[in-house]
Amino acid sequence: MKRILAVLMIAVMIFCLSACGYEKTEIAENTGGSAVGGWTMADSHDITDEQAAIFEKALEGLTGAKYEAVAYIASQLVSGTNHLFLVRVSPVIPDPVEKYALARVYEDLSGNVRLEEVIETDIETNINGSLGGWQIAESTEAPDDVKAVISDSGLVPVAVSATQVVSGTNYCVFCQSDPSAPDLKDMFCVAYVYKDLNGNAEITDTVNFGINE
């Protein structure tokens, strides 16, 4: 009799769970972003005041290089939160060469932050502020025609880091290339896109984000 009751109770539980639409919910589904290797891509990559404060706090006391946050890329829920920033890094030396990098900042549950990792690259920013040179992008959002040509190539446009006005406009766009890669540096690349005065866009070059060995 007890055995029959146990079977009936299990059957009732299964029926109730099915009726209530029970399902396993992933973290990425709750955030509204897309999952990349356990990370959730930000809905907007323009850096908010709160994100800027987190980044600046993580850099306190750090010497040897100058870091400028370009875009907020993604977050990862752990025991606290990992924040991923696209940054410009310039070593504190005579005639420094500024390059792009990824900075991973950890924020614990009490709001304490620390710089966990800087993933360096060989990609020079070429930003010098000169007329006709590369300039810091006013927005990380790429124009629709630039995004379209990147998407057609199989890449996912993430954030515009710099622009250059020529006979038309050059765009330096941080892209997602391989979301299944085990390392952050292998998930991303930089695409250079030229858009002419008639609005036609084409990719002129792509560079892997990791250090070329």
C-alpha cells in the first residue's frame, strides 16, 4: 500500500510541474543579453558612470601604464561579478605605442573591486588626435550599413572604438568572432570597415585579438 501511495505522489508531482510550465532558466536568459562563454554581452557598450567608477577604482595604485576604457563588453555572474572592458593601453615610457586590450575587473558582493587580468594585443589604436587621423569614436554603436557588412562576413559587431574621416569614413570595430573559444582573447577580433560617401561599406581588414605568436 505504501509503495502504491509513493508512486501516486511522484505522478502527481510530475503532473504539477508540467502544468506549471517548469523549466530550467539560464543566467543569460534573465539578463536580456546574449551568452558568450559564460559571459553575458551588454545591451549597450557605451560606458555608464557606474561602470566607469568600477573601472577607475580597479586601477587605483596601478603604475607602469595608462588605461583608458573604450567600451563595456560583457559581465559574468560568479561569487560577485566579472566585468569585461575594451581598453586602450599606453605604457609609461618615452614615445609609447598605444594598443587595444581587454581588462577583466572583479567586483565582489561587498562592492570591492580589483583588476584581475589584462589581455594584451598587438593591435595599435593609431589614435593621435591629428586632423585626418584616427579619433575616439563618439559612440560605440556602429551605423546599420557597417553592422550589416560585418554580419554578412560571419562576425558579430560589438563596439566601434575609433573612426577616421577620409574620402568617406573608416571604422575600427571590435567584433565577436568565436563565442565557443575557451579563452577570451580568442573570442574576439577587430574589423576595419570603409564606408564611402554613397553609404557603401566594405571590410578592408580583420585582425585577431590575441597576441600574434
